[in-house]
Amino acid sequence: MNYCPDCAAPIEQRIPDDDNRLRAVCSHCGAVHYENPKLVLGTLPIWNNKILLCKRAIAPRSGYWTLPAGFMELGESTTDGAHRETLEESGADVEMGPVFAIFDIPHVAQVHIFFRAQMRSETLDPGPETTDARLFGIGEIPWDDLAFRSVRAALELFIEDQRLDRHMVHRQTILI
Amino acid sequence: MNYCPDCAAPIEQRIPDDDNRLRAVCSHCGAVHYENPKLVLGTLPIWNNKILLCKRAIAPRSGYWTLPAGFMELGESTTDGAHRETLEESGADVEMGPVFAIFDIPHVAQVHIFFRAQMRSETLDPGPETTDARLFGIGEIPWDDLAFRSVRAALELFIEDQRLDRHMVHRQTILI
């Protein structure tokens, strides 16, 4: 941030009086512009014990496989956002389930929340951000071609949950 | 947002080519400035079956009681942030527990995540954002003087969990 989004004057990095961190503060109007981590919402869509993955058509990690997920938008809930991303990226008709996992990724200032989702049919209709959407059995997961570490972590936890007949909400911090 | 934080040219609201929503787009450099919901992190600190509440010294809701909570900062995890806010607002030394509840509050574009927290002692040392910090038994909660609806919801769920001997992660959408 170089200029104040309110009044276009130059920004300076300083610690406001009632604060203890460097913030982007306007040198003219004094507005403090906070930067905060972003939420990414996704699903773990299941059909007959197979998992739905989408091959990304866009950067970052174009050509790699991901669970359907994307940035939360203003005005929606976390389940709304996860449901919307699933529909946009795969066309899958899912019934949203409970929270599956929360991944903290501090070095990119993101929090990823994945929900369990039960597919209502096998029908898929990938959108423009996806070149392919496909169901993978547990033995078929393309481990070497996954797009993101949170996706890998979610798949590993899902498999481990099944093995141990474990039902829980996971939280993990993914470090550099 | 009136001016581009990158180049100070006027912002226009339009739908970028590869998008389906109005965004703040720079009329000069073309940068798209996304706005996303913010995360608020807090704890439900417990000592001998009493709950720690803090009386707010600052707006919004100055003078009302809250669970320790605040905006997530860049570079921290959700548990880090909840722990930091608890220390800043109450001075309580807590052992962080698992996720207790996720509240979606779409009309203010916020997601509140509360963690269970076990106090290691009764010692409290409220910071500048808090005029008082106190332990409340379940029958003593100041229901008419709570600061936020997510705080009320968290306390109600905690009491109901105890009554039903229920152990779960809650998710609720709080509407207008």
C-alpha cells in the first residue's frame, strides 16, 4: 500500500498511538488501513467413498489437483462460500456437512476451512477455473500432483480418520 | 475505497473480465483490490467451572462484557491470535484447547472463532482495552450487558453443552 485509499495521500508505516504494531497510516487524513489474514473455504466432496478433485486451469499451481476451494466473499457465510466454490469449480451438487478441518498458514496470511460434503450424484460440470474434475479412490490420489499443502493435509487426515474410524474436527498449522 | 493504494488514481467499481462480481478496479493501472471478510479470534477461558469475561473500555460496545477476542493479525495462527487477545485483554495465563465454535456473521463480513481455554491460575491483569475482568459462575452471567451476539451464542452453547454432557465443535450463522 503506497497511497491512502480514502484520500490518495502517501501512506507511512508507523505504530498508531493506541496500538503496538506497524500499520499503514495516511500521512494526510490519518486513516489507519489494517491488513488481516484471508479465509479460504473449500469442501471434501465424497461419492461412494471416492473423493472429488479438480485440476486447476489458473495460477497459482495451474495443472495441479485441488479440492474445490477459494477466497471467502463479502456477505456470505463460511458454508455458503465453500458451497459456492464447489459449484463454480466442479459443478458438483453437494449436501454440505460439518467442518472437517481448519488449516492455519501464517506465512501466506491465510486460514483454510474445509467442510465435509456429500455428493448427490456423480454429475460434474467444471467451470472456467478447472480443466478436469474427477473422483479418486483412496488408492488413486495423485499425491505428486497436488496443488497445495492444505489439500494434501486434508486428504491425509481423511484417510487416517477412515483407518481409525475417527470423527473429529482437525486444526493444523502449516509452516514454511 | 476511492483511490488506488498502488498508484493513487481513482477507483471504479466494475466486474473484471474473468470475474462475476463488482470489484474495486484502478482506472489507471488496472489493479483489482479485493475485499474479504475478517477473522475475529477469541477464547472461552474457564477456571473452576467459572467463565472469564472482560468489560470493554473501548468502542464498539464500551462498558459491556465480552469474551476476550479480537481481529487476527498477519503472521499468526488462529490459536496464536486467540491466545494473544486473551493475554492482552485479561492478562489470564491460559492453556489453549480445541476449537469451540465458529460463528459466521455475514452482515458485518466477519467470522468469529472461539477456542476452549483452561486458565492456569486466577490471576488477572486487564490491559488498556478492558476496565474489568472477572470470573462468572453460570448463574451469574450478565446476560443483559453482553457486548456481542457471538459472545451470547458462545455462552449459551457452553451452558447447553454442560447440561447435555455434549462435546462438539459448533458452527452457527448469526443473521441481522
